[in-house]
Amino acid sequence: MTNHSETTGPFESNDISGQEPPTGPTEHATQVTLRTPAELADALPYLLGYRPEDSMVLVALHDHAGRGRFGGRARLGIPANDEDWEAAARQLARGLVTGSERRGGRPERMVAYVCQEPGPGESGRDVKRRLEGLAHLMRTECGNLDVPVIEALCISDGRFWSYCCPVEGCCPEDGSPMGLPGTSVLAAAATYAGIQVRGTLRELRARLQPWETGAALEQEIALDAVGMSLVPRMLEETSRLEVAEETIALAGRIIRRYATAAPVPGTHSADVRDDDLLADDEAAILILGLQDRTTRDKAAAWMEGDEAGPALRLWRALARRCVGPYGEHAAAPLTLAGWVAWSLGDELEAREALAMALGADPDYLFARLLHQACNEGLDPESVRRCLRAERAEPEPAQPTDQAAPAARTALAEPSEADPQQSDQRADPGARKGGQRRRRPRGEDASRARQDRRRPAGSRPRTTDATGPGPRGPAATRTRAAAAGDATHGGAPSDSRHPEADG
């Protein structure tokens, strides 16, 4: 707000949820009017559902009965190289405006945020000055689309600054302190509405990232040992069906085990408890078994009711067990985690899990389709209906790709992603590992994945587009399953999703 006292309009609780606000007021809608930059700065975590880090954010405003209302939200990680700022600002502005138009509500105004913690030797004031050019580019790109930015804020080190205040000396050079979390009127309204801020994206991703502790070595040994016996069976058609049945049966037992486990407070303690309930060899069997696409699709049916919560916990735990060279294997459990989270209404975790799945394997089609649908705000019920039907009438696994056929029909082929009220990613992630000799497989050359020739006894690798079967690690190795032969395989780094480069 240019005069720092203008009313932006009521903030309604259903805006916090990440959905496009309704066109008219509801009978019992909770409204909070934001009048100052301090209130806008305090509102950001409630608008996104988490506390952004290293982020550039745009929030759309729509005029309704003479008052402004929040619309879609879009976020990108701040590029490390300032030469990329202009392209990132253009992508963010165009994506949000396009997404709003697709929903029939072009925004009339915008609020812009840049959020970053100080680096070594920096202060929040230094961050504000350093990011001033980025904030200016965001305002310029929005202006080029005829959507003015009425307020641009920098949030850093527990303080905020306005880039739009026209009165010299109005705002403190050292910024204004942010209010204590949970003490504002908006926080009270969000609590009343049952809305919680989820911490940071880094904390959310930590629940899905591979282990980097000493336990990772034992898990890698178990994966090697199980792979030597399981992979040959998966390559044979008759025994592959047996492996699929064994995998689903084992997953069902673990889900029931999780369902009966005593609850513990805190997400970290809960994850540790789940890890303790899952043996290394059980995790290895499930991770490798889920590389079969038909098996994975059957596992996706644990998506609702009493099964959904324990299933989500299992997929998270398996993603954490995809250690060392098995990083690409995480695409399957991460996709399942994203699907169950989306099915349960948790779009934030769904988007992050699916983005991480694409980071592990950019060609994983099921993850790409779900990520597209989630970002576009589609209803997951159509996918649920397809999976219910398949679960009610199970069919034998086929030697060709059957990866979520009904789900693919329901979701359709991906088009331009809609960044409306979601994190935007210019690239879903780069493939980990070195370059490989490649060869086409299958009749569909446009969707064929590749693999290098492997020596006898090595683990094979298949794809989401070419058919069911096991996946090999990022680097083909032939190793004995003994502790003396094992080496530490550090967990693959995050593929620089929203927090790193958007």
C-alpha cells in the first residue's frame, strides 16, 4: 500500500487454504482486514501454509464489492545468479496471471515479497539492499502485464522493509520487527479456522530425503543383498507376478503395523518411530518391488480411509531409505507419498513430494502427471475413482507398461503447468549421476528410456514409460552383500527445487 495505511480488504480464511477465493461472501466466513505492511508481512506464512525461505512470492488481489481479496499465490526460489532474476520474475508474474485467467479471475493488483536470511557477515539491511533490484524486476514484470504491485516487501532476519513507501524517512533503515509468531489477529483467525503454518519447506523435505547417517550404510548393504536375489526373479514373467504379490502383501503388513503403533508427539519423533518399525531387508524388498509399475499402481490404492495415514508414513520411510546409488529408486515411494498427500487434501506436501520424485527421475511420467494436476488445482477424485475400480477388479500384471492407465486418462497428457497458488519450478530437477551410454527400449521411441549395457550379475534399470520391471541404481555395480564390501553412499542432494532455484 503506497500510503502505508490503505486497506487491502478482508482476508478470508478460505484464502489461506490455497484455493481460489469464492466469488461471494459465505454466511460464516471469517474476515480479517489488513491495513499495513506489517500485517501483510505477518500474513505471508498463512497465505502459503509455510514459512518461505530464499523465496520470491507474488500474491494476487481481486476487487470484490469495492474491497480487495487475496487470490492465487506463486513462489520461486531466488536464483543465486542475479543475471537470472529477470527471467525468474517474468516466469513468476506470467505464470500467476495466466493461472488466474484460466480460472476466470484476472488479478487487478499484486503484493510482492522477497524473503532471504542474511549470509555470513550480512545483516537484514544488507539483504534488503541486495534484493532491491529483484523486487524492482518483479514490479516491472507485473506492470508489463497491466497488474500493478501495490506493495513490495523484503523479509529478512526477523524484520521487514517496504520498497514502496513514498515518504522519505517514514520507514526505519534497519527495518521494522516482525510480530511474534501466533500473536496477531490473523494468527488467531487462522487458529480458529483450524489452519496451521507448517514450518519451512526445508523441514518438510527433510522428512522425505535419504538418510545421511551411519544407518544408510546398513540399508545400502540390504538393498544390494536383496537386489541380487530379487531382480532376477523380476526379470522372469512368471516369477515377476509372484514378486508383485509378495511386495503388496508385505506393504500391507507394514501398513497395519504402522496403524497399530503407539502415537508419539512431533514429526521428527514420529519419523524415527516409523524407521524403527521397518527393518532394512523389508525396506529393500519394498523399494525394489515398487519399481514394477503395476505393483506401484496397486500400492497407490491405499489412499483413503484408515489406510491412507499409515500408507503415507510408509512411503515417506521408504523414500528415506533410498540411499547412496539408489537415489533414483526414490521416485516410486515419493510419487506414492505425493499422491496420498494430495488425496488427503495436503497439497503442500503433495507438491513437494512429487517435485522431489521428478528430481530423482525427471522422466517419471506418473509423478509428472500428478504434479501437473496438483498444480492446476484439479480434483483428485477422478483418479481415486479409477484406482478404486482397479482395486475392485484386479488384473494380472502385463509385460507392457501399465503405469496408472486409468489415472493417465483422467489426468490427460501434461501441458503448460499452472503455477496458481503453488510453488513454481522452471525445471523439475536434474538427473543425478554421470552421463551414460543410452539405448532405446520399447516401440514408443518418444517415451523410451535408456540404459547402458551391464555386465553379468549387475542390476538392471527400467523406466516408467517402457514397462514394469525393476530399476537399477544410478551407477551399475556388481558387489557382494557383505559389510566389508560396502562403502558409504551419501544421500543424493536435493535437486534444487523451490528453495534453491525455483
